[in-house]
Amino acid sequence: MKSHAKPPTPPRPVKVGMISLGCAKNLVDAEIMLGSVLSRGMEITNDAADADVLLVNTCSFIDSAKEESIEAILEAHQQRGLRRRPGQKLVVTGCMSQRFSKDLASSMPEVDAFLGLDQVADAGRIVAELMQAPSPLTDDSWQPLDFVTRRPVYIPDYDTPRFRLTPAHTAYTKIAEGCNHPCSFCVIPQMRGSHRSRPIGSVLAEIRALVAEGVREINLISQDTTFYGMDLWEKKAGPRQGVDSSRGPALSALLREIEKIEGDFWVRLLYTHPAHWSAELIETIAACRKVARYIDMPLQHIHPEMLRLMRRETSAEHIVRLLRDLRAGIPGLAIRTTFIVGFPGETGEHFQFLLDFMEETRFDRLGVFSYSQEEGSRAAKMEGQIPSATRESRRRRAMKLQQRIAAERASAMVGCRIRVLADQPQIARSEADAPDIDGRVLLDSPVRQGDFHEVEITGAQVYDLLARPVNP
């Protein structure tokens, strides 16, 4: 006799949502976590209400970033209560989790677990484990699980599962992790550990795969891109300023190998440090047509006393000479930098020195941060802390100056023909515009998204350019 019983319904896959905050380096961590989740047979959802597990990938670089992260965590917890989702798991990851997990576990008992930077590639396994654990909404005795290891050593490889969150035509490739610099305002080395470079072969394998998928823009990122490979040299390698690749792998060697990869794409350098530039690297960029004529090089300040107090490992003379060599050696180069104003001990004279330098140098792209007194940094204990109102006033003055410079430089582009990459049918970016942080090229007629196009500049709007496609 045949049975008419229905076969058991297979269990529904676990759905995972992600809220990712902070910089591009944090975004890559988020992509790796989602890749790990997918490799475990789980699903990704854009709807937080539909998620069985919600990952909040935090940032804690400055106070405002920490505040945004805390607000996102509390909002996520509040929403799961309002939606009557007591079984939904809330997991905090990223820099703030790495830096403050012990404190957060006691102050945020509503969180299910804290993951550090060493756990990003293992997120899928940990999520599966959490699905079997009780919840703070159903168990009054619940204590958050803390998976954070205190000194991160992890770095991704070319075959690390990854779910890209960027548009199909652009991607970030993390070539190194961690930082060795002693900058007095920064706690990144405490959070992300010592600098550790990926092997050149691993980076190249990842880029080849991305180009094969149709990616047109590869953004190379790390805490210090120009220090790439130097941690693999022998300890006796010598001074760190003005290095060359004869001692071992270096960024210039990596760029020459990327140049050999077939395909129509450009590669962009983000987060370079002025102390590690060399004549060889300048010559390499000039010779490699696939390297975008764009340099992101945070200088933080230019006054000698400020550089000393910030422990920037370089001098004003070196910076001025380097900027001259970069512009002379790489025709058409756009230079982006960032400065910190209101650092402890900064006088009105120091600040005016910076403004004069900005006026004289006329950077293509520039951002200004008000100094943030970071717990655990050397600068947090310094005398001469500047009132927040003064810090913010100086930031506004510096940005007002840069806005004028940017408008003048943009207006000078009218009539020029340039190559752009279309992010949307009528919004593109030039080589001088990194995704999300720089300007745009606004087109008067649509073009094919995700491809390169030649356009003629017809106008300017301070940071953005107006253009018409030459051959739509």
C-alpha cells in the first residue's frame, strides 16, 4: 500500500544581512565575510527584517565613526525587537569590535557575538554556530560571545571566497594589511596589527580573475600601499625612505606585473605614504599605461613641528621635493591628500603655514579632518589640546580654500577631452576621481555603463565636471 505522506520539507537556508560602515578596507572585509557565508550554503539578504543573522561591520577610526557604529548596532537591536524577531542574531564585526570587544560585551549585552579581523574568513562557520545558541532576547543570563583575537595576523588570499559589494566594473584589491607606522594620532596598528603583505602571485591571481569577470577598475588598497612587500625583506634591508625593489618585492615590481595582464582596465593607488616613495616607483607609474594618473597620499600636515609631533617619519622638505618629482615625472598626474587640523599644539601660525602650502601646491583633490582625540593614542595624552570649536573653524577655513582651488582647476578643464569610466548611463569618473570620495563627470547624454568613453568637458560645478560624449 502506497504512502501518501508528504516528504519532509528541507530546512530553509539561513539568511544573513550586512550593514557595513567605514572605508574601502572595511568593505573588503565585509565582502570576505559574505563570501564565507555563501560558501556555507547560506543566503544573503538586503532586507534586515528578513535576516536570521545581521552583521554590523563597524569603523572606529575617529569619534564620529564610532558614534555612527554604535547607533547602527543599537538601531539593529531595537528593530529586531519591534519586528518581534527574538531569534534574529546580531553580530558586531570590524575595527570597533576588534578594538573594544571587551568593553562592548559588558555595555551591549544585547549583542550575540563579536568578531575580530582574524575571523572575517571564518564568519560562515561562526554564524552557523550562533544559530544553535540562545539569544539575549530569550535568555536573561545570556553573555555575548567574544571571538576576537587580540593581535590580528590574517590576510586574504586570491582564492578566499568573496561576495563583491561594488558595481560590476570596479573592485578593491587589498594587497596588504596592518601598519608599522607610529603616527601619534592613530591607533590603527593597535587594531589591525603589523604590516603584512600578500605575495605578488596572490595579488596577480586575484586581479586576473577580476579582469576576466569584466572589471575595468582595480583599486589597490592597504593601510600603507607604498610599504607593500618591504615587510618581506631581510631585516638588514636598510633605510625605509627612498627604497628600490632590488632588495625584494615592492610596489613597483607589482605594478610592472599588473601591466602585463591582458585587458582594458586601469589600476588605482590608494593610501600611499610619503616616506616610501622612490624614483623607481615614479618611473614605473610613468611607464605603465594601465596605472591611473592618480595618487592618494595623506600628508596630514606640512609644518615641521606638526610633522614631528605627529611622528610622521618624514620632513616638510622631503614632501615638497616629492610633490615636485611626482608632477615632473608623471605627466597629467592628479594628487589627492588629506590634512588634520587642530592637532594638539597647533598654533595659528602652524595653521596658516598649512593654508599657504595648500595655496601654493594646489592639490587636485583634498580633504580635511578635525583632529579626533583617540583613546590609546600618544596624541590623546599630549598637552595643548585644541578646543573643538577651534578645530572645526580651521577645518571649514581649509575646505573653503580648497573649494576655490578645486573650482578653478575644474574650470580650466573646459574644452579638454578625457577618458572616463561610466558608473551610470550619465554619471562617470575620470582617472582623477576615485570611487565614492572624489568628483564625478556628469554627461549630457547616456553611454554604456561600466565601459570607458571619451568625453569633452563643457562645464564645471566646483568638484564635478560637465561633459558630452564624443562617440556615444
